[in-house]
Amino acid sequence: MRGIVGTSTICTSIIPNFKALERIYPYKLSREAKMRLRVMDYYFSKGNRNASLTARYFGVSRSYVHKWLKRFNGDNLATLETRSRRPKHFKTAQYSIKTIGIIRNIRKDYPSFSAVKISIILFRDYAIKISAATVGRIIKKYNLFFSKVIQMHIKSSKSAKRSWQTRKARERLKYYIKPEKPRHVIEFDMKHIKNGSRKNQYALCAIDAYTKEAMIHICSSSSALQGSIAVQKVLDRFGTDIILVCDNGSENFGKTYDLLKAKGVRQVFARPHTPKDKPHIENFIGKYQKECLNESDNKEYSVLERQKETDKWLESWHFYRPHQALNYLTPAEYCATIGIAILQTKSVNDVVS
């Protein structure tokens, strides 16, 4: 009160027109902080310190106004900035540099292997227990992508439809045949291989739909003679008590058809343009393209060189690569549980080009 000695003078930091502070404040405010500064300015000037009135004016909740009133400091406009939501305590990496190096080496050798497969291999071969999600994060964090992507456009042939209509005496597949035991249903198909400037090559592939045991015969032509050679290899490996499911390509007729008929092997032809009739060989050929052919350093191989490279990949397929369909066992491990031994791939010197 005036006239009384000793009355204290109260000075506050509340200054009208906070919006002016925005222009002279050395710290560059964010868009959100500028909005909150306008709310504070209205509250202390036009809003008469009424939180409800301020909230209605800006179309926000009263809790919003009270929250920033509590944080606001007129001497430090940085208090209007959004605080970091990063936790003070968070989990640290549970893997070592050695684990990253092992994953890097596996991805270099097998760039198409998924995080799940690598997780299985780490536990199986290195006794390192790490989740597939963590492996995926390591691959992404350290950019462990080494695949050599090659896009190959394959035109579907119309001859399959014509052969389906003209060769009515052949047994036709009406539905997918589910294998009931090992070496029961063998799916057979041919893969065209682009060979640079050289003549194209062909991979005649067969797979046991039950155990995923497979074989590939590389040749320089898609004739019935080469088909019969590949089928003879199939019979030598899987026996004659099988059902051979194939498409309507020329390699499956002529000498191939006569050979199977003489051996008493049931040959069933898939419907044209129906990959679901033989899904296992279609999947196998896709993996062969992605994991072997796409990763070839030299695209212009001879038949023997291509067969050698393919045999090396088949060894990995049978004895190293975990398969989801086999509960992440290799075909060799799965066959061992049912008393079947997978033979090692023959020497490339036995290949008939």
C-alpha cells in the first residue's frame, strides 16, 4: 500500500504480447511451439487467465492449456517444444560383433536366405540362439544385401495347349496329387537358362514332393532324348514305384514316354497353365533361379560348368539349407529320421551333354 514503509514490489516475468517474443527470441521455434506460444499469449492477455475461454478460442482441450501452462517458462521459450519420448532406459543389443560377421558371411554365400533360415543355421551350426526378428534387424541395420538381381522375362508357350488337345490318350491330371510317403510323387519340369551370348541351356528338374530331395540335369537342348536321360536319373534315384507328374512339353514325350511305359512308371500330365498341379517343382525352380542362377559370376557357362555349379548348389539344398516345409530341417536330416539316406551328387563327368 502507498505510504507504508517497507512494502515490497512484486516483479513477474509475464510480459504482454508473447507473439513479439517469437520474432526477437534467438532460438528458432518449431511450428508446434509457435502455436503453443500463441495460446500462452492469449491466455495471459485477451483470455484473462481463463483456461476454458482460451481452450474454446483455439479449439483445444482445457487439459492441453493446463499442460503447457505448467511447462511454460517466459524466460525460456524452448520449454514449449515437444519433449523427447525416448525412454531413459532401453534394451541394449544382445548380439556380438562375431554374430554380425557370421550373418554377413551367410548372406554373402546365400543372399536369398531369409532371417528365419539364418536364425536356424546360427543355432544349429554355431550354438547362437537369436530370434529371426533380431536377425532381420541386423540385416537391415548393416545393409547385408548382396543379391544380384536379374529379371528374366519368359514367354509362355502355346504349344502346351495344342499338345493337351491333340494327345488325348495320355493320362491327365484332374487335381493335385498329395504325396502319401517318401518317393511317391515326383514332380518333373524344365527350366530355360539364359546363357549370355551362347546358346541357351536347359535344366531338367525333379523333386520328391514329400522329402524335398531333388536332382537337376543340365543339357543344351530340350529334346525327348535329353528328357529320357534325365528321367533315367530320376528312376535311378527314386526308383520305379513312383508317380511322375510333368507338363506337356516335348521333352516328356517320345523316348521319355516310351522309357516310362517300359519301366511301368505312371506318368501324369498337368493341365496347361495350371502351376498348382505341380507346386513343389515350380517352387524349387524359383529357388534354383534365385539362389543359384542369379548369383552366378559367369553367365556364359558350358554344360559341364553349369552342371558343376548346379551340383554344388544341390549339395547346399540337401545338406545345409533349412526348409520351412520340413520344420526347418535339411532334406538330409529329415530323411535320416525316416531311415532314408540322400546320395551325394554324382561327378560332372557323368553328365551327358
